[in-house]
Amino acid sequence: MARPIPVSVFPGDSDNSLEYAQVRIQAHLSRWPTESDWGRLAPLNRFAFYLEGARKTPMASWLEGIRPDQDVHALEATLRHRMLQEVDTLARWSPQEMQSVVRWCRLLPYLPFLSYLG
């Protein structure tokens, strides 16, 4: 039997309990393109067309700042910046004692580079 959701998880609560964070994060991360969305994107063979189509899906927020004329390095930098914003958002929803742990995830995109330094 599922554990009942505590009252503290409802929006507007300033408690920032772990349960509150979990509900927010699960709702936030559950927004993904549907099979129908992927089906509409599959035949698009040019990046500009694919990008235009993807902006009409739940991926739109991840595509902010991406332009079809960007080179691969600028594209990666834009996505990396967007990922850092996402981690900061997730950290804000977390309990105070967990925020530094969540923010540590900001380093994840840099681990391959850091492994060369070690």
C-alpha cells in the first residue's frame, strides 16, 4: 500500500521537505515527448527543421537559446548552461541540507574533462 502524501508537499509550502522535492522533481522530469512527437520528428533530416519541430514538444525549454546556425561547440555550451540551470532549480526544491548534494551534480558534465587532469 502506498504511503500517503504528507500535507507538506503541496505547492506554497515553505517547508521544502524531501517529499515536496520528490513530487516537484518527478512532475518536472516526467514531461517528455510522446511517441507521436517522436514520430513527427523522425523524418526531419535537417537540424533546422528538427529544431523547429522539437520546439513544439515538451523539449522546448531545453532548446531555449539554441539556433540552427550554431556550431557544435556553441551548441554544447548552450546545453551545458541549460543543464546547470536545471540542477539549480532542482536544488531550490530540495531540503536545505540536501541542496549542496544536488548542486554537486553541476560537475557531472565536466567529469570526462576532469578525469584527464587526474
